[in-house]
Amino acid sequence: MEKITSPSYIKYLLDRYGTQAKKQFGQNFLISEHVLAQIVAAADIQPTDTIIEVGPGLGALTRELCLRAKKIVALEKDRTMLEVLKETILQETPNAKNKITFLEHDALNFDPSTDTLTTQPYKLVANLPYNVATPILENFLVRTAYNHTQPERIVVLVQKEVAEKICAKTGDHSVLSLAFQPFGSAQIVSTVPASVFFPAPKVTSAILHITPHASPLLTEDILPVYIKLLHAAFSQKRKMLHTSLTQILTKDEVATLLTKAGISPDIRPQNMSLESWITLAKAFSAP
């Protein structure tokens, strides 16, 4: 059985099916057994686990998941890749037919509460397409938070810059960090060089580990206000908060809001803690 991480075998499969790595699907195939092992270890896969994998591609990670988990729901948008997977996974991996469900599905529209996922809890484990990694994470971490269909763990390979922004601390916050951190704790497991992919991307990657909170730090009714405040503030992040918020409020309203929330008007958005942002959103929403 050929290794799916072998560049020569990847080329053979792509040629055989008359296809190639497609930029529009963000296809960069892993050719490192070591990185696969790191992803699997971070996911802590148990024999009873259900896994959702996004963009299985040629199936290198899918095979490792299949050897360890009870059930895999693999979401693949590229119909040709689904045909390849029937060879690389279903025919060559023990018991794969009983474990894996391949769906021709856009992960951005996948709803774990209604779409074929019948076992809880589950984990999201994937080498995410760079061009849609952020909205996919939003779909699984944020949109599921209020109907109790979040994964119990997320382990994904993403662009290093995205991972760093999600994990940023006070002093280096961005819309991305503050949008995700109310819903889970994030950390970078390791960085991954471009050389472990075929074809090699132009950026460095990182394995990102997110543990969703048992309950969101924001109530659902406050979330729209919270996001509105973030976007207003970070559209001019070098300016002080009292200035950037005048995009959506008058100067007097800003002054009243910041006093009510106990926040200095001279602070810059990236220097505010997550807790302060939540306090600000609550103050904004209060009668």
C-alpha cells in the first residue's frame, strides 16, 4: 500500500484521475508523517470518537483518523477528490467502509445539529483550506455555541498568521482573537513549514488547538452588539477607543458608555482585555 504522503504517489493519483491540486479549493496535500502524527496526538483520538474532517483531499489524514476513531464524517467539496478517496481510503484502509461517511458538502454550510451527525460529542480535525479557514472555524466554534452542537475539541492546520491572531493576548488583540476567544481557549501546538505540503504554499502553517468553553462568555443577545463594537474600534485600531467608537455613536454617547463600563477613553482597542470588551458590550446593551 503506497503512502499518501509520498509526492510520487500523489502525482500518480492526480494524473490517473486527470486532476490537480486546485487553488480554488485550497488544496495543499500533506507529505509529512511527522505532522500527521502531531495532529493526531493533539486531537487525542479515542476509539469511541466521532470526527468531522473538512477537505480530506487525497486522504492522508483521513486514513490516520480511520485507524483510530469510531466514525468519520468527511466533508469534501471537490467531486473528483471523492472519487480518489474511494481508492486511497475505502479500498486500502481496514474497516473504512463501516467508519467513514464521505459527503460532497461545503463546510461553510454544514450544520452539525441537522446534517447527518448523529453522535455526540464530536471533534473537528482537519487540514483546512487557507482561503476559508476563518469562516469554517466560525461556523463550527461560534455558530454552534448557542445550540450545544460545538465540537468538544478542534485541531486544525491553518496559516500561521491566522493561528497567531486567534491566540493573541491583551496588547495584541484583533477582531479575530476577540471574536473567537469568548467561545474557546486557543493555543498553537507547533508551526509547520511550507515544505511539508505538495504543492508547497507560500506561507508557514500552524497546528491550532481550540477547546470550546462549556458555555460562551457572551450571551446570544449581546453577540451582535459585541461584534459591532469590535469592527468599529478595529477599523481605526491605532486611534484611542473614544475616537474610533464615534463611527457608530456620538461623542457624548461614547463618553457615557465608557464611563458606564469603567473603561478609559484613552485606551487603544488592541490593549483592552477580552473581559473589558465583554463588559463594554454589556454596558452598551443595558437599558
